[in-house]
Amino acid sequence: MAQICLLDDDEVSLAVIATQLRAEGHTVHERSEAIGTSAWVSVHNPDVLVTDLAIPALRGERFIELLSNRVGP
């Protein structure tokens, strides 16, 4: 199954989504802050990144843009 990085600042949402994904057989890495997550993604190279679009300090859209520029196509 997939290795998934799940980014959400809401602990309840993070737990609910992570629990469901694990029940489906995926490996889930929970992250609650955008800061540090891009470095984690670069090191661990997950199959999927799921992000909240309203994360504090950095909008989800901007986070994805920055990550795309860092990782490349």
C-alpha cells in the first residue's frame, strides 16, 4: 500500500483521516505544521501528500507550490 504524508493542523481531522487511511492498509505519517514538512517529504519521499489548504503560517496552495519547485516534476 501507499506511504502517505498527512498534513493538517486540526488534531481531530488529522486523527480521523489517519485512522481511516491506516484501516485501508496505508502507512501514514502525520504532520501538524507545514514548517519542517517539506524537508520531511524530501527525505522520505512519500507516495502521496494530503494537505489541509488552510494550514497556519503557510496556505496549503503555497505549500504545494513551494514543494513542487523543490522536488520538481
